[in-house]
Amino acid sequence: LENIYRHIENGMKPFAAAILGAREIGFTIISMTLSLVAVFIPVLFMGGVVGRVFREFAVTISIAILVSGFVSLTLTPMLCARVLKPVDHHKKPNAFFRVTEAMFEAWLDGYRRSLDFVLRHRPFMLGVTFATLFASVALYIAIPKGFFPTEDTGFITGTVEAATDTSFEAMVERQKRVADAVREDPNVAYLVSTAGATGISRTTNTGRLFVALKPRAERSKSATQIIQDLRKRMAVIPGVNVFFQPVQNINIGGVASKSQYQYTLQSSDTDALYAAAPALLDRLAELPGLRDVTSDLQISNPQLTIDLDKDKAAALGITEAQLRDALYTQFGTRQVATLYTSTNQYAIIAEVQPRFQRDANDLSKVYLRTSKGGVVPLESVAEIRRTVGPLQIAHQQQQPSVTISFNLTPGTSLGQAVDQIRAAERASNLPASVYTGFQGTAQVFQDSLSNQPLLILAAVVVIYIVLGILYESFIHPLTILSGLPSAGIGAILTLMIFDMELSVIAIIGIVMLVGIVKKNAIMMIDFALGRRREGVEAQDAIREACLMRFRPIMMTTLAAIFGVLPIALGAGAGSELRQPLGIAVVGGLLVSQLLTLYITPVIYLYLDRFDRIVTRAVSGGEDPRPAPPPAPAE
């Protein structure tokens, strides 16, 4: 559109301008379209959870880009030929046009002077180019890294845990106190409270909470801030520990736990496992970046151990099976019959009254029948000892395991937490038989962290290959890609300014930047190559290309910035998940827009000189390129 309108301003008819303008930039549009689609090819072939999440995104964006390129080559020129009118230079433009045009001319004049300065001091700009490359790598190493941003979905889950010897009745009472305290928060709409065995634990000393918050517009605090308030309320309730975490739309597998992230120890040697886990748990609880550190290890449960005196039992004709049967009758739920009806069947359960099951001393009321028909108390043939033991034994991959779960303190990234845990693990000197690993989100985060540089590198390589095929050159794609580090600097710096982590969402934004930023260089290089074929010197050609393409470069960049600005501002429900993408794209475009306008022409001149040197060396000292055409006769 801009190229066609430029010809119309120069006096051409709209129809002729549409044909000429579309022909001039047809290859440019094809180059930008195919190279932008090429960015998402590595995303399509990403494995794991991240690949499955973003595969539809990559396909959708790629199809939209292809359709946009097709429309730019077909529908847009046709509409320009039919809709645009010849420019009447005698007609006075309106005030808005005069203001914006004066602003643009001022920008263009400033760019012209600064460009001439840069072209006279090319070594300085070459140094800036290499500095951006090293700075982008340094910033990537320095920025905190995370997985997916924490969303405010309006829901919170909580796990209530009491001592292992807490009865179900006592747990119900404590759960009620916790639920009442949560209801007192003005941001809570309603909640669901359950006590006893849950999906996280099959024991009676636990409870669960599902808290629904009021709509975001009706509350001033986020879900994370509300959790902070609820923690203060729970701290005054005796006998329980309560762990809260916000519900997320994207959940990665792993074991159900009381906190958001999991770290597991496994060993076939339970003695070594149960000795190492509490020590490591205490060390992790002291780390500054972690909170709500807890585990599923419950090995201090009070229990009674019955040691049968086999000699006494044999003398009385009492067997172990008889002892187990008597204990099951006293403390179990024995099915003695089944009642059948025409529509259903019912199990008949015989059990002792609950008041005879509540105290450990009730074991003294268990009697065993001897072989002679008499009865003797259990204590006469067995020793009853009070001991402690595991309430439950967790397993993973058929191995005994202990899962330590944790949440992050505000300002701590998942990457920093992983590094702290690994350091604590090394300092703990765990036995060789105990091996460790992260589960769920933390595990997938580690996998994605190792793949992030490969994803960006793959996108750059694919773009280079596509551009190399289109331009039939090894040199020009390097010129086009030379501005990419500046985009990385802008994206990462902006994320750090807004105190955001380099999450998977932000990485996708940087991958998009790889495709968007190089369009500026493509527009410059295509025009410069066209002028070079007409016999113009390299410096004059690239200077003219920069000035001639300054307007469309500004137009497309500003359009892209304003397009993603709503995402960057974080408006609407679930904006926390999308915001890093918008922040990365806006920051990358702003910085790259400033630097690529100067980096691209300088790199073009250096690589053009290098290309000529190589060409002369290959051709035996002669430049095989065609000589410039003679100047037209006056």
C-alpha cells in the first residue's frame, strides 16, 4: 500500500501505480512471508508438553501469515487501483495530515543525519553490533527463568493437615474452624470443605478446601495476595497446617501434593530414604526462596504392636489366624450376610459400637476362645507395645518414595528455586542408594529450559536457510539476521524492568520477534539489491534504501507495537498468562527498531566488501559481476 501510494504521489495513475508498486515489492512480500512462517517450523516439531500446548498456536499463526501474504499480493493492489485517487497537489491537506507529515519529516531528517554519521563511522557501529550479540547472551543468562506465569483464575485450593494421631471427629472440628476463617475473607464468594481421606492422602488427618473468589472486577486483590491474607488467618488456628495454591488453567502432571511444585526422593532402601528425607526437608525449609515446604512422609504415626507368645498360645490352642480374626471383629467391618431385594442388594455389616474402638485400652477387652471352649483375655497370650510407624508408604515407579512439595516466595523464579534445591541436595550428601528428581511442573520446566536456546537457534537457522534459497546467497541472509540480537536485548530488558521471568510464553514472544524484526532488513536489502543491479554503488544504494523504506518500516513496526499493546497492558481475565508475550514483543520491537536502522546498512557494506573479496579470489582476481550500464545520454 505504501509503495503504491508513493507512486501515486509522484504523479502516476492508480492502476499503473498498483501494477508497478506490487511488482517492485512482490519478492519482498514473499521473502517476509516465507521467512516469518519459517520461524514457527521448530515450534511445530517441539516435543513434550510445551510442544503440545503451542502446536495449534504455531499452525494458526502460520496460516494467518500465508493468507496475509496472499492478500497483499492480490487483493491489496486491486483495491488500491480501484479505491485510491490521484493526488491533487494543489489541494491544501487537512490539519491532521499536516501535523503527522511534519512529524514524519522531522523523524526522517533526523534519521538522515544520524545515518550519514553512522556510515562515516562504520567501525563504531560494527562494534555496537557485536556488543548487542554478547549483551543478549549475558542478559539471557542473568534473567530469572520460569515456566508458565501464575494466573488469577478466581479459584484457590487448600490442603489442611493435622497430626497423624488426629481422629476423624477431631479433624472435622478443625476443618470447620479453617473453613469459617476462610469465609470471613471479603474476597471469597463460596467454598467447598471436606475432611478425611482425599486425593492427596488416604488418611483421616487431612482435609481439602476449594475456594471460589469473587469476580476480578469486584475485588481489589489478586489470588496471590488473597493467599497471603489467608495464611495469616490460618496461623492462629492451632493443631493444623494449611497449604494454599491458586488453581491454574495449564496443569502439568505429577503427583497430587499440598504445594504447587514437587521434588521426589526414591530408594529401595527405606531406612536410608526415611533418614535422608527429613534432613533434606529441614534444609529446604530454610531456603529463602521457598515456602510451604512439606512432604508426604508420615512415619511417626502412633500404633500398637501385638507380639503373640506362641508357646502360651499353643498351650491354649490359640492360633495367629484366630487372633487376626478377633481383632478384625473388634475393629473392622465384617460382612456377615447379604440382603437381596427385587431391585438391589445390601451388605449386612457387623461391627462393635464405636465407643469400644476409640481407646488403645480397648484391646484389653478382646477375648480369645481356647480349644477347650473357654475364653482368655488377649493380654494373657500377647504383649501389647506402643510404637510408631508409617501411616502410609508412597511409591513411584514401584519404588518407595518421599515427595517434598513447595511454593515460591514472591520475587523468586522457578529457575532460582531449582538451583537452590540442587545446591541443598549437594550439601546434604545423600546416600548413593537415594536418587532424586523433580516432578510435574518443575520437571517439565527443566526440560523446556534446556530446549529454549535450541528453539531460538533452530528458528534462526531455518530463517537463514529459507532466505538463502530465496536470495541465492550465503551473505545477504546474514545481513538480514544481524539485527536479531538487538531484539533479544529489548525483549529481555523489558521483562526485567517489569520484574517478569523469562517464561515459556516470553520465549514464544522472542521467537515471534525473530520473524518480525527481520522484515526491516528485508525491505532495505531488497531495495538496495535492486539499485545495485542498476549500477549504483553499494553505499549509495543502501543509503537510498534506508531513507526510501523508512516510512514503511515505521508503519509496520508501529502497527505491530499497537497490535500487541493490549496484551502487554494485561487487560482481561487470564491476562497474566499472555502478558509476558506482549511485553517481550513490544520491548524487542522498540529496541530493534532503533538499532536495526543503523546496524543493517553497516553490516551490508561490510559483507558486500567481503563478498567481493571472495568473488575475486574465486574468479582469479576479476569481478565477474556485470559492469554498470552506461549513463543515459543527455
